[in-house]
Amino acid sequence: MNPARDKTKFFIAIACMGLAVAMVDSSLNNYLNSTFRIGAAARSALELPREIPGFLNVFIAALLAFLPGRRIGALSFVMQAAGIMLLANLSPTFSAMTGWLFLYSLGLHLFLPLNQSIGMELATAGNEGSLLGRANALKNLAQLAGGALVFVGFSLIGPDRLAFGFKANFVAAGIVFLVGSLSLASMSTAKRDRKEPRLVLKKRYGLFYLLSVLFGTRKQLFITFAPWVIVVVYGKPTSVLAALYFAAGFAGVVLQPLIGKAVDTRGERFMLGLEAVVLVPVCLLYGFAAFIFPDSIAFAVVCACYVADSLLLSFGMARSTWLKKTAEFDADIAPTLAMGISIDHIFSIAVALSAGLLWDAFGYQWVFAAGALIALANFAATRFVKVPTDSNRSVA
């Protein structure tokens, strides 16, 4: 077992993940429009095969519990590679494409909790946040590189070669996923001190589940409705969203390691509380800047909120490090993180539907007013976050 070598291989896998996901995400909408000419309703319906795997995550992880986490991670990369390569080459119908997209998303969501649990396994005690922060920064940098590759690649090909461009891009992304899979598969297997539980749902982790619920609701507001405000309310083109994406990415490259280090030095309770406190004005400014400031200033304020919100999402690593410090057993960590992902996605889907109805009925500003209330509830929940000095957890 070589911890330094394993850490390098983990970072290689994270970079591959960021690069390949960016190559897919930055071109998928154009591929769907160019290949299938789908309307808004069909595009919206595609979110189900993309998000349902998040709900299924805990059950898939339970079925694979006989494997070490690092091997499950390698398998998740293979699933992503297979899904996106098959989508590129064997999608004669919309239904077939949807099936391959489901497989891709299943692998993507399966790795989400493993990203945290494997990273914390590799970190020395007290430095878990720092390692996760560096990993997040590396992923952000790789995502920027992936977006730039797609931009340059599609700028060089003509409109008559788009079909070839999409196929080549998705196959290349699949190859990158396979490189990441090999990197994870070649890592040494962490010692398993007890039989891995297939499912973990314990009263002890009730606060973690609650924090996952609150995170899922606030995350969906950012992912779904923050860009929609910029496009619909402020009437900005796709290029503006792309610029904001790059700005948020560069900010993440610089600040994510500092956020991770702050989790280690200031503690999870402080960082989770800080996230909730800052999110309150961010939500209110999203919703009401247009009613308070002149148009140009209001738009600048909303752009600043977009970048701030993207950074606040990374504070969620503190939930994972807190779970590690308070878990009853080491073997509980990965399945509890998986349960958190599933709970998160249940509420993400519910919030997307209910917030859309709220927007239509009363106006977009009240969606973000509700987000501010969720942030206040999140702050109240973080007051119960405590790390015992003499932990009651065990590795036995």
C-alpha cells in the first residue's frame, strides 16, 4: 500500500472525471437539438433518466457493497464510458438514446459519494477538508479545459460535419473515463475492518439526512432557476452564461483549496453555518435586485450572486468530513453518503416541480424568497452540528 501513489491516482481519476463530464455537458444540449430536434417538453422529460439514478444511488451501492469502494468507483467510470460511447454510436431512436443516457447518469451518480469517501480515506486525520478542496479545485480546472476543448473543436468543424463532431467528442470523453477507471482500479484496496453494510439508515445520522434534504432543495434552486433568471428576466444570451460558468470555475480553482482548509481549521459547524448565512442575501438579491437597483447594477449583482452561489455549493464537503468524524463505524461512511445522495435527489426533483409552479403563479422573486427561508432553516439545523472531542465511533 503506497498512500502517496494512491493519492496521485485518485487525483488523476478526479481530473478525468472533470474533463470528460465537461466534454459531455457542454455539447449534450446541442447534440439533442441537432440530432433529434426535440422540443422543450421532451428536453424537460429527459431530466428524469438523468436524475432518477441519483435516487437509485443508495440501492445500486447496496448491490455492489461486496466490492471495495475504489473498485466500485472504477466500475462507475466504466458505466459512464459505456453509456456515452453507446449514445454516440448506437442511438438510432430517441428511446435508445434515453437508455444510454440513463446508464451514463447511473455511473455519474454512483461516483458522487465515492468521490468524498475515497478522498477522506486518503487524507491524514484533520486534513480531510484540505484534500477534498484540492480535489474540487482540480476538477474545476479539468472542467474548464474540457469546455475549452469542445469550444475549439466545434469552432474548427463546419455545420455539415456536426454529426461526426458529436460522435468524436463523446467517444473521446468515453476514453477519458476509461483512463480514470484504470487509475482507480490500480489503487490499492483500503483495509475493510468489518463487513460493509448494504444499506444504512440510522437515527444516529438523522441530522446528516436533514442537512442532505436542505442541501438538495437549495442546490436545485441554483442549478435550475439561477440561470433561468439570467436568461428570462435579464434577457442575456448563452454566451453570458458561458462566461459566468468560466468565471465561477476559475474562482473555484483558486478558492476551493482555501475552503477545504477552512473546514479543517474552523470546523464543520462554522463552515456549514457560514454557508447558510451567506446564502440568505444571495437568494434575496437573486430575487429582488431588479426591484432595488437600476438594470445594469442589478445584473452585475446577480452575476456576483451566481459566482458566490457556485462557491457555496462546495461548502457541502463539510457535511462529509463531519460524518466521518461522527460515524459509528468507518464502514457506515460510504453507504450513509450514498443515502444522502438519494435523499438529496428526492427533494431536488420535488423542488424543481413546486418552485416552477410558484414562479408561474406569483413571480420568480418568490422562488428565491423561499430559498432564503430554506437557508435560514439550514442555519438552524447547523446549530446542532457537533464534533465530540472523545468520539463514540469505532472502526471495529
